[in-house]
Amino acid sequence: MHFVEANGASIPAIGLGTWELQGRDCARVVEQALRLGYRHIDTAQIYENEREVGAGLRASGVRRDDVFVTTKVWTTHFAPNDLERSVKESLSRLRLAAVDLLLLHWPNPQVPLAETLGALAHARQMGLARHIGVSNFTVALIEEAVATCAEPLVCDQVEYHPYLDQAKVIDACSRHDMAVVAYSPIAKGKIKNDEVLARIGAHHKKSAAQVCLRWLIQQNVVAIPRTSKVERLSENIDVFDFNLSDEEMTEIFTMGSPQGRLTNFGFAPKWD
Ligand code: 1BO
């Protein structure tokens, strides 16, 4: 497994995203993923599956310390006391003493960012999280957060795949030694039918999805593809035995645009 280093954190480059995985299916997929060699699981309070993620982790038999577990605080818990209480509730659902990474899930302009970051930093100081970071933050918000937070922020988790140009966010993260963690890295399955990626993949005996994940890894980006199918779990982690050429990387970069976003909500910030 390849790791991405960021502000003192070592993050496994491929993780399992669990957005929209529920109940027994979620626990089963987490267990299978860990048995297949995954060492990074991503959940969130709003996914309502932290209990199942914890159950899958225990059922896998993999040592707790060998797995990098991320959860995210939902925006309704951004007032300082709420944040601390909600993180303790997350830990009790996961049945863990601490998570490896704790993120603010989306920006929430209703609560001053400095107050929320103070509580996030305090959660780390109390030992509830080994590392902290943000998600869905724009360049301006990254700058504000880095300037305000008393503890290092190790990542911004954002939507990123070949159809969405995220050059500005990537540049801001790299200036602050923060990792970019890509959610929906295979564009909610759209990549599987992409002709350019399939053509590049044929050259390497890999699928279009594997080329896409490899393209992210070669940028030092962490990817957290979600799947409920065991064969896809194996496919998504089998991306460490080939290299894309500079020409192939560049060709894939030309597919991105700011309009390629697939996840948007009324409460989202004004994107870069
Ligand atoms: C509302 C969930 C977006 C991705 O984590």
C-alpha cells in the first residue's frame, strides 16, 4: 500500500468510501475490504453507518492500529459543545477510543469558523482524533482555516475525478502540506464507460476505473472509491503495479472542467 504524507499524517492512498452504504451490507463490505488488504475506511456522522463500520472492522480481525479510520462531523454539530458531544457519540457508535482523522464535513457559515476549528483542535488535543482536517472547503476557506486552527489540518476531502478540474484546491492544499482526498473518484461509476480511459487501460491491461484511480495516485491524491461489490473492491485496490506515462496523465487532465461536479447541495459554498 502506498501512503500519502501530510502534516504528520500517513494516509493510505486507497480507502473505502462508505457514503450510502447501510446496515449489514455496509458491515459486510467493510469486513471484506479489510480482508482484501484495504487499510483505510471513510465514514461520516451523516452517513448513519458508523455502527456498521465499527462492526465490519471488528469482524475483519485486522488490528485496530493497522486501519486508518476517518469520520466527519455534520454541520449541525459545529457549535463547540455540540462538536465535542457528537464526536464522543461517533466514537461510541464506532466502538473506538479515537479516530485517525476527524473532518468538518461541509463549511457552515452559520457558525463562526474559528469557533468550530477551536473545538476541532480541542478534540485532537483530548485524544479523540489523531489528526484533523476539512471537507468541501474552497481555497478561501482553506486559507482561513489554516490561518486560524491551532492544530495542523492534514487534508481537504473534495469531489475529484477526471471530469472535475480541482487544480486550485490541489494547489492550495499542496502549499499547506495538506493532502487532497478524492470522494466520488470514479465519478459515480461514469468512468467505467469512458472510452479514453478504457483505451489507456487496454494498453496496461487495466480497467478504465483502475486507470482513473492510478491517475489520482500519481498526483499524490488519496482516493476513497465506494462499492458494494466484492469484485470491485479487488479491482479498486489493484492499482499499484503499473504507471501512467506523462502523456497519458496529460491526456486525462484535458478531460476536466469546473462544470464536471456531480455532488452539489443548496448549502454548498461558492466553488472555485
Ligand atoms: C453529503 C455527503 C457528501 C459526501 O461526503
